[in-house]
Amino acid sequence: MKKWLTLVAAMVVPVALAGCAAGLHQAAKKGDGAVLQKQLDAGADINESGTTINFSGSPLSHAAYYCHPEAVRYLLQKGADIEGVGGVLTQARRPLHWAVQQDCKEVVRLLLDAGADINAKAGWASHGTPLGIAAYYGHIQLTEYLIARGADIEVAIAGLNDSREGIKAKALLEEQRQKAVVEAARKAAQRQAEEKQEAIRKTLERADLVELLEMRPEKGLQIQALTQALIRAKNTQLPAFLVRSSVEERVDLLTAVELRIADAQALVARLNAQAEDAVRQGQSAAPLREEAGKVQTYAGILSAIRSLLLQS
């Protein structure tokens, strides 16, 4: 009798656990957090592959495929295998592949933030990587998001076949690659401009009044930085200079001021002429007029310095 009961128990436990696993997959499919917790507490295997209607894979794959972010978050917290590929029917797809196919952006973000391999290859040659899947199914925004997150465009293109959908996906990725090249060039140019401006700023911080007056005004951010530096020099350096300088030194400084005022006036005239040309061509003159206004401000500070020199 005891032997018979032991045998029954040995048969019942696997059946019970199998029931837990089935319930776990159903709960993941529905995004039912309470049932997920109950099934895991009962001993269900969090990474066991299982089949529900129209889908086969791990609980995490189920939650990803049916787009349940909270269920995905919970399963990840409980230690679900983020790269688990599931059974034979899953085409070696991981949870990230399924989330991408279903265009579930929030789940894609959760999986990537948790460390999912953004370039993992699926078993289906016509789809390839998550980026290839996004392009294959025409998920434009998700395609752009994956590229922004660092997905390899070349690997994605290589993983696509030459079916009609595959060719269309390759064209989309080629277009995105060109955009990425242009964006990279834009960012590089922006970084270069910022570095140049920072170098100008540091130079201006160290310059005295005489050195500032040796700098010719230029278009762009430099004119603003130069104006601010002149304002500081006028308020802090000029009073001391007027006290200790000779007449000859003040005349030399005045000459430098007059030259910079002439430069500024010439630059304003060019900018206004360019603005008029822009208007005649039907283009916006606002940026040019704004630049001319910056130069006028610079010239105004120079005029104030000239007045103080003349009064001395």
C-alpha cells in the first residue's frame, strides 16, 4: 500500500507542475500578474516552453508577443531568461523578436533596458534580427528606435531574404542607413562647432581689453561671446586702465576701438544686404537680421568704451 501511494505521488507531482506551467503560459498570454505570481509560487518553471492557441514559447515570450509590459516586467524581475528561444515552433525567436514583430514598443524598451541582445538572430532567414523583423513588418517608428538604440543595420540587411517583403525591408533599411549617415555627420559638425565655441570662450575669458579689441567680429556664436567679454572688460578693466594709462596709451586704445566699430558697421551692412537679397528671392531674412542685431549690440558696447576714452 505504501509503495502504491509513493507511485501515485510520483505521478501526481509532475502532472500538477505541468498544470502550473500551462497556467503560467495562459497568465502570461493574458497579462494576469496575480495568476503569474500564484503559478510561480506553486513551482511552475518560469522558462519552460509551452503552447497556447496560435503561439508557442516561454512565458516571457508569451507576455512579449501579446504585448503585456507589466507581465514582462514582473517575469524579468523573477529571473526569466531574456534570451530564451523556446521550443521547435518558435523559429529560435527570443522575446525581443516577438515584441518587435507585434510592434510593442514598451516591451521592446523593457527588454533592451534589461540587456536583451539587440542584434540577436532568429531562426527564420526571412526575418533575421529584431531590426530586420521591424523592417520586414513595416514598423517604421520601431525601426528608427532600434537604430537609435544601436541596432546593426548591416547585420539586419544580411539577415533578410529576397522575397518581396524582404526586398522592401532592405530598401527601408538602406534609407535608414543614409539617414543615420547624415545624422552622424550633423552631430559631428555640431560637436565641432561646440568645441570651437568652447575654445573661443576660454580664450575670451583669459583676454584683457587690448586683446579683445584685436579680435575681429565674426558671424555666429563668437559675436555674442565677444560682446559679453567686452562688457566684462568695460566694467572691470577699463576704469583701472583710465587711471594708470598715459594719453598715448588711451589714444592707441581709442584707435583700436574705432577700427572694431568700422568692422562691425561693415559686417552689419553686409548682413542687411544679404537679408534684402533673401527677401527678393522669397527666402526668410530673419536669421540674417537677427545676426545683424547681435553685431549692433557689439558695436554699441564699443561705442560706450569710445565715449569713456574720449571723456578721459
